[in-house]
Amino acid sequence: MTGSSSEPGGGFVLLGTVVRPHGIRGELKICPHTEQADSLCRYRPFFLAADLDGEVIECADARVSGRMVILRVPGCDDRNRAERFVGWGLWLPASGLPPVEADEVYLHTLMNKRAKTVDGRELGTIRELLGGGQERLVIRDGDREYLVPAVRTFIASVGESEVVLDLPPGLLEMNR
């Protein structure tokens, strides 16, 4: 499974989120939403934006530091200027993602697909992805919501408009 987060309008994929300034020279510490932090540094071009309807800044200078990514933003040369970017996202055009293997899927491509279990139980629609260590699919149907770990073993198949999940006993009941 190749990690990725939500895809807003315009075909962009959220690669990571600015968590705080790094040092005193205006660099930013990014929490990556990719499986491996170093993979984020291979994508180009990527853009920094609070949302894709407002200010967007093209960035290219990034390096890995532990499990985080350090980003250099053009024109941002001190810690005070860097503070304004906390909470902004690092975005990549979906067309810039490398192709996946036959048995892989980008998680953002699951968005807005109907989810059901292998035994035919309709769960709802995949509405968002939550990060924080383990990516989770947020599946909603009216006021009912399920959080399902986005792991390869749970995703039985992915179709054009549907995702079939093979879930362990009791997982859905834990969501109530």
C-alpha cells in the first residue's frame, strides 16, 4: 500500500503537513504523509499551501531528518516568517506520482468510493484519510462512521467505484 492523503479538487495529493519551524533560518519541519519520509524528497514539483484556493508557493529544496522532512521555502529566511506556515500542507500534482505496482494502490484514489465487506455488507463511502502513525480510512453512511486501518491485508479489491474490505471479526463493532 502506498501512503498518501486526501485529494482536493484540482488533482493534488497532500504529501505532508508543516508542524513547526526548524531552526532560525526559516526552514520548516514537515510531518510526511508518505510511507517513507525520503520518498517525499523525490517528488517534484511540490507546493506549500494552507489550501489550494489561496496562496500557493512552489518549493523544491527538501531533506530528511529522522522521520521528518525539512523544507526550505523561497523568501522565508527567519524563524518568525516560518511561523506563518504552521498547519499548511505540502501538495503534489497527482500526475507527478510514480506508477504503482499491480497489487498496490494510492490511498487518495479510494476517496469517495463505496465501501463494503467481502460478505456484502454495505458500509458507506470513504470520505477521508486520517494519518498519525497508521493511516485510517474514514467511512461514512449518514450518521454512522467507521475507522478502518488502511492496510493491504484489509483491502480485498478496488474497483472503479467500490472498495471491498476483508476485515477481522469485531473491527466494525469497535467503531460503535
